[in-house]
Amino acid sequence: MSSSTQTRDVIPLREATKAWFAISLQTFGGPAGQIAVMQRTLVDEKRWIGQQRFLFALSYCTLLPGPEAQQLATYVGWLLNGVKGALVAGILFVLPGVVALLVLSGVYVAYGETTLVESLFLGLAPAVIAIVVQAVIRVGRKGLGHPALVAMAVVSFAALTFFGVPFPVVVLAAAGIGWVLGRRMPTLTKPVKAAVDDGPEPLISDDALHTERPSGRRAALTLVVGLLVWFVPVAAVAVLFGRSSIFVDQGVFFSGAALVTFGGAYAVLAYVAQQAVEVYGWLAPGEMVRGLALAETTPGPLIMVVQFVAFVGAYRSPGDLDPWVAAVIAALLTTWVTFVPCFLFILLGAPYVERLRGNRDLAAALAGITAAVVGVIASLAVFFALHTLFGETGRVTAGPLDLEYPHLASVEWAALAITGLGCALVFWRKWSVLRTLGACALAGIVLGLALAA
């Protein structure tokens, strides 16, 4: 690996902030769509970071609990502008989603289902399918530079989609297989030569070292400050409202959930739903699905659905507070304890991981993880399409087979038509993500209102 180093501020922080804000407005579609937006903006268009460096960071973030796309933004922000850049990138990545879901949660508890809101979702959700498909193609084309990695991506997709293998098992197996193959196939980790490499040299090249070296003192300080920032708000609500308040229950529960969200939102939703409905009674049966629908159609990580859970639960059990005040406090507290650990994981681990990039065994293991990520994104695309384009699905379980399939008679023709529109705009007209979402949202509103008339 080259001995060259990069400066702390690769670009002015103000310029980076503008870019992260623009990215934050386009982070629809869960991790697949979010990774696609960052790939296009940071790697393809602005040339701020090299392709292999981007994929290396993604592979590391995939190993962590929490939303990998938000952690990827935090990691790249750190590479560009140090700790300030990490905070700016990570906060802006979730901020539009926090505001949007806060508003939509309020609309939900106040008005329930409305034709206008449903029509807006009718347009946005199918558009996301086109964005996710584009992400599979983009990340796959640039991350699968060896036939063995292509095979691993296909196997990972099949394991998740057809056999219900848990996400952590797929990732760990991919890492192990990548490590073994890397020892026998030196070309496994050879950078992919794609069109993206024909442009100007990226500001953060694939072999440049970051100037911030690992330090035990720095790590200890980061850990102490991070833990204080994480838990002080929970202690504050315990003092203000009492240990038995719903705020403390939610703060403690979602702090724990933040540590076990390996595999992203879908992997933890069953656990959160079971606890929220059956143990705490924050939601009625079936409301978790509605919350997920709201989270999927707002920018930011899908794990933001926990904000909806906290909002609805506190609104219905506000204690001595006004229901709206209680709901907002609960939503913001839950968002806080869910995302603060993400910053802690990156700021603690990134300096150490950066120094290991030249390790061939680690590179091979992470190449395997990258291949698995392609399969994961493809599996998420199938899941999203099933639940957007069809009103009903079934499931086949026979031995190791665990396959969800659509009931063809329940096809949502309006959603299918808007999906076609989104694909045409993305792949044929080459429209941007934000422009495509706007066009499909408008089409959804027109169609929805027309069907309701």
C-alpha cells in the first residue's frame, strides 16, 4: 500500500455540508437506495473517494449493528473532514427522515389514513423499486471483480430469499469464504476496472492513508464521551418524569435494540414488533406494518420506524403530559439512543480499520462481505417489490426452503404502472433519484385521487 497520506480536510467543510444535505434529501428506499445515492454522488460524480475505498468502508459498516448506510456516510464524512465531518454527514443523513416521520406520525395519530397521504405513498414506494434495482446493478458491477465473488453474491441472495438464512450467518460465512479464497486466488481482491475509473483521480484514492493514527487515549476519550452523550438524556427523563415513565422504558429498550440490529431494520423488526405490541402495548397488532410503510417512504434509514413506535406509544400513554408533547419527547429520545451508537462505533473503529486496509487477508474477507452485500441488496429489492406490487403474499416452508411468494390475483396495477414509470425514468431517461421520486410522487397523487373519486 502506498505510504502517501491524506490531509484531514480533503475538501472545505462548508462544501461537504452542502453535499451531505443534498444526499440526505435523496435517501429513500432503505440501504439499497441510500448506498446508490452515495455511490453516484461521492464516487461517480464528485470523485471525492475511490471505488475500492468506498466498498471497503461499506464492508466494515456492514459488520456493525445499526443502519450500515448511515454509518457509511459517517465513515466517509470522517475521511473527508475528520470528526466534524463525521458528525455533519451522520446527522444530516437522518435529519430529513426524523422531521418527515415526526410529521407523518402526527398525521397518522390525528387523521389516520387519508386519501392524499395514501396517494403520495402510492407514487413514492414503486419509485423506490427502480432505485433499488439500480443500486444492485451499480454496486454489483463495481464490487464483483472476480467470478468467485459473483457466485458468492448469487449464493447469498439465494440463502436470504429462498432459505431464510439469518443475515449475520450470511455475512460471517461470506467473510470466511472470502478469506479462504483470497489465500488461493490472489486476483480475488484486484480492483474492478470499470467506467468509473476512467475519470479524474479521486481526492481520496484507494491507497492513501488517513492521517489520524490509532490512539488508546483517543479511543478511551471517545468511548467515555460517547457513552455520556448516549445515556445522559435517558437519565434526564428518569429524573424529570420518574423511573416508571414510558420515556425511560423506551429509552432503555431502544438503546438495547440499537446494539442488536445486525442486518439492518428488517432483521430486528420482528423483535421490536413483538416487544412493542405484546410486552409494552405501545402499538396495536398490525400497526408495525403501517409504521414500516411510513419509514420506507421517507428519507433516511428504515430503522427510523422505531421513532413511529415511540411516538404512537407515548401519544396513547402520555402520563401527566399533553399527548402531543409526550409523543414528540418519546420520538426524539428514541431517535437519539438509536443513532448515537452509530457515531460511537465509527469514531472508535475507523482509525484502526484504516490501518488494516493493506492486510491481504482482511481485504479478501471484506471482498467476500461486499459480494454478500450485493446479494443482500437484491434480496431487499425482492422483499420490497413483493410488498409494494402485491396486496397479499404467501409462504412456502418445506425442509430448509422458506420462500415468500406473491398472490398474483392481488397485484396492485397502479403501483406496477408507477414502477414501470420509475424504471423508464432511471434507466432510459437517466433521471436523477430526486427528480424520479418527484415525478412518481406526482403520478401517485394523480392516480390515487382519480381512483378515490
